[in-house]
Amino acid sequence: MYIYYSVSDYIDTLSKLENIISQNSIKFLVSGHGDFTTDLEEMLKRIKDSNTYIFELVNSIVEQKEFDETKLFSQYKFPIIMNQFHQNNIKIAKTEFEVK
């Protein structure tokens, strides 16, 4: 997951996407990375997975707990690249939630 600006805005975007999918006949989803999908269940799973990641990320920062990076990176074909984005997500979340 690539959070470029704001965790809160990303959460809002996911919520809007979920509403759009739930209220319309969506034929396919093209994400900013990864493969596109035509499967409604997969679309909703991606939203759920993204929300779970964000919740776990923010919780680990606010509660100053260790984030389970092994679990996260086991989901990706290119974990080294994903680690770079994850580290940037941490910086953004720390700034947004004023954690040093």
C-alpha cells in the first residue's frame, strides 16, 4: 500500500471506494499497483486488507508497539520494494498522528 500524503485521506478514499462498489455495478477495479480484477469479492477483500493494514500501522505507532512486518511482507512478491513504501507510510503516519 502506498500512502503518499495522508493516512486519514487514504481511509476516506477506501470508504468512498467501498460505497461506490456497493452501490453500483462495477465491472473491474484497476488499482494503483498490482493486477486489475473483475471479481467483486476480490475488490472488497482488497479494501478490507488495506483497512486492516492501516489500522495495524496506526495502532503500532500510537501504542508504540512492534508492527508485524514478517506477516505483511509474506503477502508480496517483492518484499524489499514494499518495505520502502511501508517505511514511508510509517513516516507519514507518525507525522499525521504527531508521534515521535
